[in-house]
Amino acid sequence: MLRSAGVNDVLEPVIKLAAPPKEFKTLISWADSQADALMTARLMVAAWPARPKLPQILFAIEFASSEEAQKFEPQLKGFLPKILSSPSSEGSTRSADGKNESVPGKTKATSSPALPYVLQRSGAVIFISDVAFTPTNLRPTGSRLLAEDENFRQVRSRFNSEPIFLYFDVGLIDKEEQERFRKLEEEEKKRQESEAANAQKTVDNNVDESTPSPSVPPSPDDKDDTGRAASSQTIGTIDATPSGLDKIATAFWFGRPRWPQAIGLGFAFESDSYVVRALLINSPDLKGSPIPLIPHLITGPPLTQEAAAILPADSELVVTASLDYGLMYDGLIKTLARQSELEHRGAAQPIKGSTSESPFAAYEAKLGLKVREDLIPLLGNEIAATMPVKMLGLGIKQPATPSATVDQSGDAKPAPPPPSKAEPVIAISVRDKEAVKALIPKIMDSLGFPGASSLGKTEKRDDTEFVSYGDVVSYAFVGNFLVVSPDTNAVRHVVESYLNHQTLASDTNFKNYTRWQSRQLLGQVYVSPALMEAYLGITRDPDSAMPEKVRDFLSRLNLMAEPITYALSDEGLGPLHELHVPKNLVTLLVAGIAGDTNQPPQAVNETTAHIALRTLASAELTYQSTVGNGNFGTLDQLIDQGLVPKDLIEKAGYKIELMVVGAKFEATATPIEYGKSGKRSFFIDESSVVRAGDRAGAPATIMDKPLQ
């Protein structure tokens, strides 16, 4: 692997630009010199032991024969101290139970500390571990091999060609956790029984012949759900229950995780991309659950990818999924019922016979229908969302307006205008357009926009129309989809692209870079080359903050912009996640990060000043929307509110100044000693755009060029 192009393309910028530590270079050099001896060997790593007297982490190098392992052992024994610690005595070392023991074949010496690792060989395998252990403990008599585990066999068979493979036995981890909790419960029960016995014994010893004062036992109705007697003092309850929409969102995103039985990961280096695959082996009751941390996300039938046929060809970030709304609704109702039950249990004075009402009930009453029975059947299973990559907060500029195109008949077609705002567009497949169209005014009313139907403005394009409600929301029915966005121009752009046949399905990049995806596609993410083009633009801009040596390094590589693609599928074993990242993009990012870690002091000061101004602008926006009541704050006010660190004005090599006038502010960062502590001066205002230029030590102004 070390000599493969996939690894070298990442190592090269690290070695040349990052100035890595001597130990890292030594490791790379030594592994390269031993490549022939390791060509037929494989490295295995095991961690998180489920039994005692085993190391917490274990490395094993397996050779083709015992002779090869025996020959390689002295090489490894002489090399490891160079990168892990200074050479020390090969004497006693800790065992897996924490005791000192002598390692066979090593001379005992107690005058020097033990090595931070243990190296030993058993047959054709060389072990490196944090503590000493007996190799036979890895496989006790009568125990089952990992290769005999059905989940492991399924995952390993699926990833048999990946050079790097990881397996997580989640079921075993869960079993271990349950056993630990069981023991803790038993210990707690014994402790409580012991305390109760001691308390009873104390009471018996203190009983006298006098008649105790009468007391009124608490009524069963005065006990809370734990059986403890409630206080006679009435405590007013504060209604902190969130709104219905908040409840639904909380239940959807923060439900109890539903972990699979096992997870397998495979990493592969293809000719033009790095590939990461993850296979989840779910239990039967988790069918259709692809993401453990989002338990109510349930996939539906395979996608027909109709959304790609209506979304614009210049879409930069597209997420598509097939969802089973019925199962998702049922799961949410159960979760909301459990939450309501817990809320009633925690109430100071629960009302007898009270029943919780579903958060959907209020909306169902306004709509005059049932979500499960009437609304969900109107929807298809496919849903898609698209947005500009600049919404990711990466400083991406809006792409230039595309030019007109000519179709096969020779007729020129006007290019659709790009969206004017960085707003997302959501496309939801529908089965009955007319029924959904009739529901939209009612839905607007139920969401707090009364009389929305009278405010809607309708525009027509051929036989397609879209409706806008001011600057709140716009929608249109395009093909079999309901297209919705807060931006009217974004919806108009979808309609124009669809009518001009300039859709994502016809885009060359989209078609070529998604060919690998399975027919059993359940979800898809497509990031167009626009993301990488933005990074490449930074490398070509002489005024950007990128170090010159990084720019020179990248200019020699002739990198081409390519898209990022992801797919979720199910081939029968379980949810399979697969991500393809262009090798060019990884090289670009690694080079940028490597260059940032090895900048000269002057460049470090400039980067620090740049970050300081961005931090200051972010703090101002927070202050304005909170205690500022629409106005920005002075530096002292921001510091008092804890929005910026106190040492912000004392950044190394730069003087930072802030001027505030009501709802406007200007901040500058100027080198204290021009040419030594820094050359460029920086400027930012309420637009949050950082500007920079070489002002010969004078402050930058709004006239300077924006910094990417």
C-alpha cells in the first residue's frame, strides 16, 4: 500500500509541505525499505477486549511462514524504540492484569523503565501490544473463531477486495454493556437490602414501651410514580412543553439510537477516487433503518431517480432519498407517546384520567384530515433537496451565469437564470397533484399564515405554474413533484430548467460519476465540481491566503475539478453506504492543510489576524441579535458578554481596532511592525466580508480586494 499511487498522492504533500516530525519520516522511510519483506504480510489491529487478561490494543503482523516472521522480528525489535520511545532495558513489563512479569527471551533488568509496548512472536505472527499476554488467551479452548460468526462472514465477504477492512461487533459490545449493568443492578440491590436490614435492626433496638405519637400515613394518591410520598406543599408547575412542531422535530432527530448488530468498513484506492464503504448488519426489527443516530429515518422502495429529471443541471449540492412516510409516522407517534408519558410522570400534580394528545392532532383539526390516512397516501416515496455549495459556509462564490445553449435542431435556447439567493429547494414526489394543490392553502393556514390563499401570486410558464407568497415561500408542480423554496427565483429556476430540458439527468458529470451506483438505490448525494472549482480558484488567486509554496506545489499537478458522489443501497445484507471522493480533491485539501501547519511566522500572524476579524464579525452579529437590540457593540461590550476572548486585541504581531456606529461597524487588523510581523492589512465590516491588501503598514479599507 505504501508504494501505491493512492497512498503516495497523500504522503507527498505531507512530506514536502507539512514538515512532519522526525518519527513520522523515519516510519515511512523504514516501511519503504522493508516493503519487499512485508509484501506478502498483512497487518491486523484488535481493540476493546470483551474478556479480562487481554491487551487493550493489539497489533499483529502475519507472515506467510514462521521462518519469515522469525527473520523479520529482529528488524522490528531494533526499529520500534526509534519512534515510540528512546531505547530502554528489555526487562520486566506489565501484564494484562497490571502485574510485572518477565517476557520470555528477555534479560531482566530493573534499573531502567519498561518499554511502553510488548513485542513477541508466536509462529508466523508477530504481536505488538500495550501489555504482555499469553497468545493462547486470544482463543480459549472451545471458543468460537471470529471467522465462524455469521455477521463477520457476511461483511468480510462483501469487502473481500478492499485493502483496508474494519469490523465492529456492536452486538458483542451491547452484550458486554448489558452484563455490566446487570452486575451493577445486583450490587445496588444487595446494598439496599443491607441498608434496610441495618435500619430495621436499629429501629428494633430503639423501641421503648411508650406509645408513639399518632401519625397519618400518606394516602396512595399522595405518592408519586416512584412510590415516594409527595410533599404536602403545592408546587406550581411551569409549562415548559415545547410547541407541537418542536416536539415532532425533537422526536425525529433525537430519538433513541437503533444500533445494528455489526458494522463493516472498507477503504479502497481506485484510479481517480478514494472509496469508503460501510455495511450495517441490522436485526430484523431494524429493517429500513440506515442511520442509527436518526432512528425514525426509514427508507422506502428503490429510487426511480425521477427527481434528477426535474432538478436543474447546474444544481451544486443534491440530496435524494426514498422514504417510507407511513412507518416514519408510526414511529414518531410511539416516541411522542413515550415522551408524553414521561412528562405526566414528572408532573408535580398529574391529573387523573388525563390523556396526552398527539402534536399532529392540532394540525389535523385545522386541515380537516388525518395525516396517516389522508395526507401520506397522496405523497410518493422520493424526496430531494438542492442548494448552492456556498451554503456550506466554505466561502464559495456564486458561479457565473451560464450561456445560452443550442439543441439538436439548431435552435438557441436561453440559459435559465441562476438562483439569486443561497436558499435550498425541496422537491417532494406526489401521487395526486390536484388533491395536494387543494391542501396547500390549508397547510399554510395551519402553520400560522392565515389568509395565505389570498396573498399568493401565480406565474405561468407554458403548462406549468408556480405560486409565491411574498418572500416567505414559493412552490410549483413540476413533473410529478411539488417544488418548494423560500426563494421565488429558485423555484422559477427549476421551472425554466425543466422546460428547457436542462436537468440534472442530462448533465454529463452527473451521468458519468453516478454510473457505479446500485440499481437498489435508496439515497444519493451529489456534489458538483463547483466545490472543487472554488478551491482551485483560491490556488490561482495571488491575493488569497494560501501559502506560496502550496500554490506552487498544486500548480504542477494539473488538477481537474470532479464531483463527490454518495449512495445508500440495500443488496439484501443490510444498508450499504458508499462514498466516492475525487483523488484530486483529497490531494488539494491535504496540501492546503499541510501548508498551513508549516507557515513562516509572518504568514502565521496574517492567518491569525484574518481569523480574529472573522471571530469579531461573528460576535457582532450575535450581539446585535441579542442584547444589542439591533445595534453592534464595542470591543469592551463584546468582551463583557463573553463573545470574544479578552486577548483578541493582543494577537501576535497585529493591532486590532474596532469602530462602531449604531448598526454599522468596521474592524481592522494592522501589522505592528510592517515587513516583520506581517505585510498585509485586513478589514471587515457588517457585511462579514474580509478584505486585505499590502498597505505598507497602513490600515486596510473597504476599497481593498475581498479575501477568499
